[in-house]
Amino acid sequence: MFVDPALYRPLVIEPQRFREVMSSFPSGVVVLTAFGQDGLPRGLTVSAFCAVSLEPPLALACIDKTSNTLPAVQHTGGFTANILAVGREQLARRMATKVSDKFDTITWRRPVGGGGPVLEADAAAYAVCTLKETIEAGDHWILIGLVVDGGHHDGFAPMVYSRHVYDPL
Ligand SMILES: Cc1cc2nc3c(=O)[nH]c(=O)nc-3n(C[C@H](O)[C@H](O)[C@H](O)COP(=O)(O)O)c2cc1C
């Protein structure tokens, strides 16, 4: 039987093309942190982070279901979104690995009232969140956080990430 290839389209975009499309949308780079059941810091690099609502102040992050940081967020019911400052590519790359000593060489402090470690020396801004809702979406969880505290560092410009390049000119 003859099948016209033009009519034979996949039902969804191919993964590689999807990645190319989405990486063309510039984002900031966040290190999302939380404390594990053992009290130790956990964290990962995230580009899927944005504001959701002003009243109440809500923000969301999308986290892969296989993330080792996820149980810490679920256990403590909170996280901190550290919006990286320009020039922190090495930190972003390290936090995007699965090594167990990610926090050994970085400076962090415990925030007041929940959330995860604040990376003051490396963040242009940070948002301390309590977990309000988790929504299952494909192979990720959407974490919706109520922003209970935060701050920004006037002297630090935020890092930008686009098409796999950190801080493109
Ligand atoms: C620039 C960049 C952006 C990323 N964005 C996300 C993201 O939005 N969500 C996510 O789950 N993983 C994202 N990742 C991948 C995680 O950082 C990576 O899988 C990490 O190893 C997970 O660590 P964990 O298992 O210790 O939590 C990103 C990686 C990079 C380099």
C-alpha cells in the first residue's frame, strides 16, 4: 500500500528538536537547594524556574523525577531558589552533576524559617520557599513554592543561559 510520507507525521516533536527549541528561550540559572533528612545540603541546577503569582507570592520550578534533591524538598517541605550571579558557570556545572560532595567547596548559610541553603556569595538573588503544591507533569514534578523570604544583591548581575551557553555576549 502506498503511504504519502508528507501525511506521516509523528504525534509529538522529536526530543532533539524539542531541546533545540526550548534552549533558544534564554533563562536565568537557579541552584535549587534543600536540606536532606540527614540535615545535609542538597541541590541541583535548574533553568525551569519562574514567578507564578504576586498575591500570594508564588514561584515554580520543574524538577526531574530522578533528582536526588527531590526527597529533601519533599521531606522538609521547602526549598531555596538561588538565582546565580554572572560568571558562576563552574558552580552551575557542578550542581548539574550527581556527585555527593557538591557543597564541600561552597559557602552557604541556613535561612531563617525553612527553605534550603542560601548561596549568598554566588547568588544575584534568592527566594526561600515553602512547598505549597506539587503537580505531576510527564517525567518532572512542578514544585509550587510560597515565597516566604528573599533578597537580592545589587552588585551582582544575574547569569543568563541560552543554547547551552552560559553568559552569552
Ligand atoms: C543549565 C542547566 C539547567 C538545568 N535545568 C534543569 C531543570 O530545570 N530541572 C531539572 O530537573 N534538571 C535540570 N538540569 C539538570 C540537573 O541539574 C541535573 O540532572 C542534576 O544532576 C540533578 O542533581 P540531583 O539529582 O543531585 O538533584 C539542568 C542542568 C543544567 C546544566
